[in-house]
Amino acid sequence: MKSATVLILFFIMLTQGYTQNFERMRENMVRQQIQNRGIDHQATLRAMRNVERHLFVPRGQQRRAYDDGPMPIGYGQTISQPYIVAYMTQLVNPGPKDRVLEIGAGSGYQAAVLAEIVDKVYTIEIIPELGNQAKQLLESLNYDNVEVITGDGYFGHEKQAPYDAIVVTAAAEYIPPPLIAQLRDGGKMVIPVGSPFLVQTLMLVEKHGDKITTTNLMPVRFVPFTRR
């Protein structure tokens, strides 16, 4: 009985140690990788501090979750570099009353970051296995303001349109017209555009009535926008 108690206490101490270490790693990530590169949107910074990124990567790679780069999550998909997640979030300037559409749920990390800030997130994932995993994880973390949808993100989610912001986390060869149509007047979309497996351009799309403006921001490399 005594040895069992010692083992339990050891396990608790080990778990607490890992938790504290992940907290330090997350704080270092925000300071060194995000703030030092010019991200100053306070809601984005809080969200990046709050969301436990290591829970959104495969268990065997959790120690690398706060590294400065993307990580594979299976099925040929990746979780984006922390800075890129923060940068794309800041670009759409999310607010507490906003409704946001995300294309490419992946493991659910970007959706969780957005959910820390906005009223409602709809996120679409074309790979059913990833969509189910993201749904279960987000539910277990009590993100009850996120709805995970399995389907072709090209068509968006017209049922809940218009959206204050749209965040696309896969590279499309052109901006899908249905997504532009589902963006509200005054809304913003951020999307990587370019050929698959090559360097693409991250673009900001802004809608003002019938006028659509696009701004080229930076070279990026995302997984391809998968279609059915």
C-alpha cells in the first residue's frame, strides 16, 4: 500500500512538472516567436497563451509543440507554425461578437485560438478522421462555441453566412468565389494562394459592398486545398 501511494505521488508530481513546463514553453513561444515579430493584437496574444498547443499534436511529438515551425498531424496535414497562426488571427482582427468561418480544421488548433476571442467558429475539414478527432478534442476542452463540419471547404458554409471573418489554412490556386460571397460587408478573409507544394502568397481579402480588394502579404507554404 505504501509503495502504491509513493507511485501515485510520483505520478502527480511528474504530471505537474510537465504542465508547468508546457506553460513555460508556451509563454516563451508567445514572447520570442510572436511578440518579437510584431504581433500586438492583445486578444490574439491572450488566445495563444491560453490554448494548450501540445494537446493538438500527436502525443509522441508534444515536446516539440511549441517549436518555431509547422508539425505533421497525420493524413498528410500539418498544424501551422505558431507565428503564422497568430499572424493570420491578427489580420482578420476578430472581436467578441464575431462569427468566423475556418477552412481546414486539421487538429482544431486554429479554431481553438479563434474560439478564445469570438462568439462562434464554424470550421470545415474534408478528411473525416481529422474532423472527428478535432470535434472530440474541442468538445473535451469545452469549446462549445465551435462547430466542426465535415465537407468540401470550397463551398464554405452558406447556412450560417455572412461571416465577419474567414480564415483559410490550406493553399488554393485561386480564391473560391463562394467564400467571397459568404463574407459580410466589411469582413476580412486571409488565405494562402498559389500552386500546391510550391511557395504560395498569403493574401488578405477585404469586402466593401461590391468592391473586393486583395493585398499580398508574404510568401508561405501550406498544404494544398483538398477538394472532393
